[in-house]
Amino acid sequence: MCRIHGVKLTKPLERVLRVFLADVSARRYGYDLMKAARLPSGTLYPMLARLQDQGLVTSEWEPPPADANGRPPRKYYQLTGEGIRVARLELAQAASDVPRTAHGTARPAPGSAS
């Protein structure tokens, strides 16, 4: 059962959670998350907003850098302590739900009689 209320644990969400869990102390900005999780902005940002609404992710704007050269400020995201706990539980549950075959056991080809 998903502990992320109102959010289904989809493959894109799994990818985002894995990026966050790769280094839980790292703050990640949106474009960085988009590249690492291979997601478009229209998928990523609504997901981050829902996670933030649930208290699983925090966000913070960077202070304006002196040498930004016109680059807009970045908004950094990070899992909360509860977010880390929930992400680990969700990913572990998802891994245990995946059907596995015995090592070395051949599976019949689709459509073949076995």
C-alpha cells in the first residue's frame, strides 16, 4: 500500500525518489532532477509540488548569486526525514512486488505452448 497519500507510485516517481535517495544530503534543483530522472518539466514539477504538500520534500530558493550573469535563481529540493523514510519503504515495497523467476529458469516465449 502506498504511504504517499493521493500519489500513485509510478515509474517516474520511482525514478525521482531514487535520485533523491542516491544522496539524501544533497539539495537538487529542478533541471538537475529533470536530467537525472529523465523526466519532462510537466511531469516533474507537479510531482514535486504534491510531495511538498505532503511534507515529504522541502524547497528553498537559492540566494541571488553575485555572478549569475542573468541566470534566474534556482529552487532547490530535498527529501525531509519523513520523505526519506517513506521513499525507502515505497521503493522496498515496489521491489518486493516485482515477480521474479528462479535464477537460470527459462521462461517460455509469449504465445508458445509450454
